[in-house]
Amino acid sequence: MGSHRYFVINKPRNMVSQFVSSHDLPLLGDLDFKFPEGTHAIGRLDKYSEGLLLLTTNKAITRLLFQGSVPHIRKYLVQVQGKVSDDSLRDLEVGVPIPVNNGGTYITRPCSAKILEFPTVDFSSGYRLHERVANTWMEIELSEGKFHQVRKMMTAIGHTCKRLIRLSIEDLSLEELGPGEVREEPEWRFFEKLHLQA
């Protein structure tokens, strides 16, 4: 331990979670930070999703964090169009059917979901629905991360996801990072906050 570096970024909307692309898109390398050679994203957020993204030069982290036997909790802030009913909220918490890549259906694991009056963090700089459009903000905690899972879960309860912001993975959070900002973490804190064993 000690030879690798670890970063937390607040990925802006419309940026892809990679350094190289054949398409003309905003990339991680466009951020105002000089990442060391070999830095890569741990997991991804899709182009339209925002928030916490982890980067490192340590190739073992993806396996430790997302492919191990112990699930790691991810917390998201979600805004959907329309008003979410109590029944729909309970459906999310119990598990909903979502399509998966092989053409089948997957029932999501039980999760924690709650409706918010308004986000407790300031995300006013991103995409905004017209003030007259009915919408619901929710906080969701998951222990899994299927492809586009949160968006598919919203579709399963009859709502369109308009904003999706990852707030934290385990105890590692955005804290005060603004969109596009980067924070380097010491290795010991990175492992401790993510509940990882080196």
C-alpha cells in the first residue's frame, strides 16, 4: 500500500466517466486537475448522471468494491417527473422488475427510499424542470448497481428520472465538492470510508 492515488470527483452532467472516447464529448481529462498516468474510474455514472465518482491508479479497487461478496451501499438523490405515491415508494423498497441485458427481467434487492421535501444539498446548477411541472425528489440507498438500475427502477413505478445524483458510496461522500471539482484522498481514509480491506 502507499504507491497508489485515490480521488473523489463531483461528475457534472453531460460528462462521460472516461478519459478517452471516439466521440466528441466532455471527458474526465477535461477537468481542471492533473491526474497521474494510469488513473481510471471505479464503476461509472452515465453521461446524464451527476455526483460522486471515484478514480484511482489501483486496479484492484473495482474488484474489492463492486465484485466482492460484501455489498456496498450507494446513496442517490433522484428527481422524477410527477408525484410518487406511497404505494410506489413501497414497491421500490421491496423490489421492482427491471429489464436486463440478456432480455430477461431482474427483481431489484430491497432498498431504502424516502421522499424529500427538497434536497438538503444544493444542486440548483444542473438541469431544472419548469417550476410548474409536478415532480418528486427522493433519496435512495441501494446495495447493488445494475446497468442504469436507478433509472430503470423509476420507469418500473411509472416515472421518468429527470436527475440522478450519486451522493455517497458507504461513508465516502461528496462533502463540499462542487460540480467538476476533485478531492484527493489518502489511501488509509479511502479504504476506511469504503469499508475495504487492503
